[in-house]
Amino acid sequence: MAIAAAQAGEINNLLPIGNEIRIAILDDDEDDFFIINDYIKGIAGKRFIVDWFSDYASAIEQIRNRSYDLYFVDYFLGNNTGLDLLKEASAMGFDRPIILLTGFGNRAIDISAMEYGATDYLIKTEINTEKLERCIRYSLERAHFLEQLKARETKYRNLFENSKDGVFLADSSFTVKEANPVAKLLLQLSGREWQNANLFQYIEDDIQKTRITDLFKTGGNIDDIEIKLNSGNEEQRVCLLSLSVQKEGATGPTVHGIIRDITNIKKAQWASLQAEKMAANERLIRMLTHEIRNPLNNIILSADQLLMNNEEEGQKDFLAIIQRNSLRINQIISELLNLATPAELSFEQQDLTEILEESLSRAQDRIELNKIKLEKNFPNVPLPANVDRNKLIIALTNILINAVEAMEPGKGHLRVALHSVNGNKTITIRDNGKGIPKEFIPRLFDPFFTLKQNGIGLGLTAAYSIFQSHKASVHVESKEKEGTMFMINF
């Protein structure tokens, strides 16, 4: 009695809402229905609602409606079989427990029934109340377990698929076995190309590869190591990589990876740093020019006076040198002041394609003289932006001329592109020149910094000041002996 009460309690814990178990018997023999129904009624302490359906069409309709908690299905249903019903139920994604009934034991039918999704298999001649009670309890427990498992799988699958970070699974050699849409997008993979792709093929820096391998071997987990991903586009993506390893598994360890794209954050930080540097430079320039110009004016006036009153040719030559260089210094100071206090801009709606064409025409002589191959990728429709046309042409021409001068004559390839995504208009200028050492890139827009032998170092500073006044961000990527890319985003 105690065991029966315990079993009754187990079934009651699994009862659906309303504390009832609804059972459908799908059998073309009414006598069999009465026998099975009597056995079910003999199960004490439970509330069952049992209905009978005698033909295949009605059986399929009840399966489709999911009106019952559990289904007993006879192997013979007119011209069809219980296996046919199981196949159709499987095609519908049916998840309620189905128990196949047959008049005789047949191992092949038993195996087929389980393959097609039957929860259990009973021989009618062996049925009794105890077997039915145990079968119902087992079927409901299994259905409840599978429902919870499916809910958990759906929850974690949604987290995996909808994560804003790239998530992937790989083996211990970092060969990707599964990836979510963001990871595929970061690596620019389509279709099924991502399968068996190796993470290291997208990391160009050998030092980063070695560091990841060493950390993984010694520590097992990696938290937010910064990497640069080469995804096939012109622009590298700066990302944070986290790895953890699950050592259990029949196929060996599984690596769980998360890639967080911080490219835009890095760009914003770099732009903020450049803006701070420019503001500090402007304050310094205004102070220095004020302090230098006063004594310089006295030198220029004194040189003028001495030139007028001195008749000795030898001294006049030296005074002329003083005068010329003083005027040159004064000119440089004026240029610096213009950087620190730029002239007021006149903004109008202008086609960026026309501005780029005009900038290229100003650099055309240098392009042709150095036999540079020019590749343009502009949209077929106007791309308007609110800009100061003349100032923007000056800034772009400056970058184009720098790109031409960085390339070897006869071997240069200059690529200029303009495109718009979600209202953001981006100008890309890329050369295959000698490149810029990475330690110099942070100083690229500093006044008087130059890698040219005869340069002054104000061209890029002026260009950056103009882009800043247009509230445009500037991103620079460069590799020595490979070239440099400027991206100006409006």
C-alpha cells in the first residue's frame, strides 16, 4: 500500500494543469478500448479522462490538435499502421508521449517504433493495471524531462544565436566547429565556409598567436586578450578574445570562445586622444607664437633699418639673410596661428564625389608623373554632405599627395573609394607605399612631425584640423612595406 501511494504521488506531481491526465486511445477495436480503459480506471488515486478514436483520420486530427497529455496507438489502424502515424507526428514536431500497442511481440516493430519517436511499446496480451501505471508514469516523466531539456536548449541556443558578441566552439587546435552569426560576420564567412576554419588564419600577428597558445597551454582560460582580426576586408577589426576549455567529451576538449569587436571603441578613443592633443597643441602654439612674434618683429624692423642705412656690401648680404629668414619664421608662425585659430568655415550641401574628383585633379600631375595606377570606386548617385567644399578639397589633396609621395614611381597603386552605410559616408584612401612604422602612427597629426626629408610637418595637422571642424572621424592603418589607409567617416 505504501509503494502504491508513493507511485500515485509521483504521477500526481506530473499532472498537467487542472490535476487531470487526458489520455487518447487510438484503436479500431472497441473491445480493446474497453479493456485498456478498465485497466486505467484501476489505477488508484489519479484522475484520468480517457477518449476513444477508431479511425486513422481522427487519430491524426487529435495528434495535430495536441488535445491530450498521452496517446495509446494501436499498430493496426485500418489501412494504415501506428508506425505511419508516428512518422506523421514526427513530421509535425509532435512532442507529447505516444505509446504503441500491438497484439504480438515483434522486435523489429519495437525498434522501428522507438526510431520514429514512440515513448514506449506494449503488447496487449501482457497489459495489466500495474504495467499501465508504470508505463504512464515513465512516459510523463520522460515527456516532462524532454520538455525541460528542450526549453533549456532553446534558451541557450537563443543566447548563442542572438549574442552581440561573436561566439564559437572549436577544438584544442582552434579549428572552429560552430559559430554564431556575429562570429561569421566578423570573419566574413558565408554559407558553410566557417566550418573547419581555424581562428589563427585570421590573426596575422605571430606574436599574438604565440601568446594565445602559451596562455592556453599554461592557464587553460584566456580573458579579454586584445587581437587584430583580418577578416578579408581592407580594415582590420580590433577585438577582445576570451577562451575557456571544457575538457570532458568523447571527441576531446572543446574550446568555448567569445570575440568582442571593439574597433569602434578604439576609433573613438583614438579620436578623443587626437582631439585632446590638438587642443593642447593649439594652446601651446598660441602662447609660443605670441612670445616669439614680439622679439621677431623687432629683429625684422632692425634688419630693415640697417639695410637702408648700411652701405657696405658684405654686411648688406648678411643683413639680407637675417631679413629673409626672419620673414620665413614669421610665415611659419602665421601658418601655425591659422591651425590654432582656423578661419570660419562655410558649410553647404555638396556632393562628396565631386569633391573627391576635384581633389584628385589637383594631384593628377603628381599621379601621372610618378606613373601611379589610380583605382576609383565611387557611387553612381550623388552623395551629399554638409561641408566646406574648398577646405575639404585642401585636406583631401594633402592626403592624396602624401600617398603618391609614399609610393615607388611606376609601381604605385592608389585606391580611392567613397561609400555610404546607414547614413555614414566614408572616404577611403589607400596606397601600397612604404608604410608608417606603428610607433609613429599616434604622432601622425602632431605639428612639425614628418617622415619626409624636406617636410615641415604641418600638412596632415592642417588636414586633421579641417576634418575635426567637419566633425569627421579619421582612422589610419599602416604596415611597413605594404602601405597606408586613411578612412574619413562623416
